[in-house]
Amino acid sequence: MRCTRVLVPWLLAACGPPTGPANGPPPPATSEPEIATTEQPQPALTVVEPIPSAAPSTSAATSEPAPNVSVTDLTGWSTFHGDSQRTGVTNAPRITKPRVRWKATVGVLSWLNSPLAVGKSVVLVPSSGESHNKPDAKDGVYAFDFASGRRAWFAHLGADANGAVASKTHVFATSDDEHLYALDIKTGKVAWKAKGEGKMYTHPLLLGDRVVVGDASGYVRAFATQDGKELWKVALNGAIRGGASSDGKNVFVGSQGGDVAALSAAGKTLWKVAGKRAPWGGKGPDEPIQIYSPPVVDKDFVYVPFARDTYYDDLPAIHAYDKKTGALRWKAKGQGQWGNLRSTPALVMGNLVWGEPYSGDVAAIDASTGRMRYREEIGFCFFPQWSSPAVASEWVYLPRFDGSVYALNAKDGRVEWEYFLGDSKRLGQARQKPAQKQNCDWENPDGAIYAPAAVAEDGTLFVGTAEGVLYAIGN
């Protein structure tokens, strides 16, 4: 694999240590990460007032009145990965010369905390608050004016917010407090809330007059958008971590216990299969895959990324299932060592593209065959990689655990530019190279990124960091 030099002139290029861990499996890491944060001063860009620690708030701590929220259409990025099929792709114009337009302090943004950009009106951000996996006063959903970054409202939830989806009238958000919330999109006031069994981790799916979520007990649930009435529930094996996807008619979902299922909008099980993979070393019976991502859906296939106990030789962690029958169509193949895939690949130019964990790489496989198209080293080697990419006009924006966001040509993985966001005091500067080790690193003291990327209809890129800052990036 070649070492690609970045093209942003003010950012020093650097290549990571050799890709892949040393011989022998590293410790498994199949649980949700604990994200350590420290309060750091912010650089002098467009400043958004800090969020007060008091719980529910609907206006920013400023003498100016809060901006009004008016949503007339759902263009842009109103759900995780841009659409219900979770393709991660938009035709918005690409960014060729990145510049931070505005930033906002929002609290920790973890792997489920995808920003949403609804038209050119509002940016919505579910947040894990001051401390990930612990209830605090900054847990909730934030709304910002699209153009200025001024806060319109903040809705406090009982624990970490997870995923969100927007309609013209409401924001639906899941939370570790075991509830799905419907918030008024203009004010942030709670219209209703519905309880599951255990934490609700998932990215909600909006399908007509219902919103589909999953919970830690393994139930996929549909609630009426109007009043929160539970319409149906279906049990799968293991927690529902990433949530569901849809082709506009049916629902596709996977569980941490390895079930992959297709459901009708009315909750009827159309098919269900047990996703399996070979054990490490190839000895013994096949074992269940662990699914943390919603599936990616196209005309014929349901693509399922998954986690397992460690890295594997020549087997990227993606399976493809027949959309009509659930039959396994292919298991991904590619030379090298491949880790656990908890992020959601983007489906672009006939390829599935993602940031490969246990490395510093971007990878792509052919969506029709599962064969590797390319794998390129772009950054330093780290074991974790939680962020999901977003695509604008065939450029892939990939936030990596190393703290940078990379703009990549979807065709071959070539780096067009890199911009460091992990530490707000050093925006756009060179990352700090980790100490040379035989293996990758688990921790990134330089400032990590866990959250997915989002792209607005005008091409603005939104990326949030573990430091707790959301950045709006444009040309």
C-alpha cells in the first residue's frame, strides 16, 4: 500500500507506522468506547455561546434573541448517512479548499451522534454531553442556525442522546435513558416520549407515519410519529445497536447477536437469517457476527458490516444478503489484515468505502462482488475507527480516529486534502505523530473523532469531535 501525501499546502503530510497489528490477536474491543474529554479553550473563529450547565434550555446564553427555526423541506441530511438506505451519498458540491465557517460547543460527540443538516435552515446535533455513558446536564439535542451557528434551542434528555432523524415538524431522538423522544423542531419542546426496554442506541428510521428504532433488549419497535403509540415490535437476538434502514417500503435491520432481518412497514417478518463468520484461526464452528451499523441497502443487496473478536486475514468484515430472500450473496475478500467494522460504509461509484480500523487506511470493495478495489494508507495507525464517511459529488469525507477529516477521491482513495480537527487549539495543523510501536495504538491523546460526518445541500461539511466541538466546514 502506498503512502499518500496530502495536498493541503498548510498541513504537513505524515504517514503512519506499518499497517496492521503484529502477529497474534490483540485484545477484543467489542463494547462501546469510553470517551475521555478535557475542557480546552476555543480558537478565535466564529464563536457560538457555550451551553450552560443547567438542564432544559431553549435559548442561547446571549443578549440576542435565539434564531427562529423554520423548516419547509427536508433536503440535505435529515437522517443518519443522508437517506433511509444509508448510502451516505449526496450530489452536493465538493469542498476543494476547506475552511471552518463556524463552530459550536455541543459536548462529546460519540459514534451514534450524527449531525443533521435540514435544508439551509437548521443543524441538529444529538450529544453525549459532558461525559460519555454518564447522565449529565448537557445530554440532549441541540439546534443551530444553519448560516451563523447561533444556537436556537437545546432539549435536555435524561441521559446521552444517540441518533436522530428530522421531519418538517419534529426531531426524533433516541437516548440511553431508554426513551425515544419527539421534539418540536421549532422549539425543542418534548411533544411525546416512548419507552423501550434498555438503552435505545439506534439511529431512528422515519418511514411514513412511523418511526422505527431498536433497544438493548433486542426489540425493533415502530411508534406513530403523531403521538408515540407503539404500533409493533419484533424481537431479534441481541441488542439493536445501529438501527434500521429502508428502501422506502420495507425495513432492514441487524442485531448484536447476528440476526439480519427484513420486516414490512407493518412489522411482519419477511425473512430472518443468522449472520455467521469463521472463528479466528479457522478452527471450530462458525460464530455469530456482531452488528453495530444499520445495513446499507441498494436495489438487490443488503450490506451488513460487523464486528468480531479480533482482526482476520483476507476477510473484510462485510457480508451481502439478497434483499428479497435473505440469502447470503457474498463475503468480502481482500488481501491483508482486517478489523472490526462498526461504522457504516458509503455506497458510491459501485463501491463500499470506509475507514478501516486496526490501521491508518481507507478501503473499498466492489459492491457487486465483495472483492477489494483498493486499500490505501492515509494516516497514523490506530485500532479504533468509529466514524462513518459522507460523500459529496464523488469525494468521500472520512473522519478518522487520528483527529483529521480526509477528502478522498472515491474512485481510487487518493487524498485530495486533510484537515485536523481533533484539538481546537491546533485546527488545520499537523497531527502529533504517535510513538513508534509494533502495533497500532488504542488511545489518541492528540484528539479523536468518533462521530459520523454529514453534508448539507450546499456542500457544507459537519464534523464533531470527542473534544465536544461541532465544526461547519466550507470552501
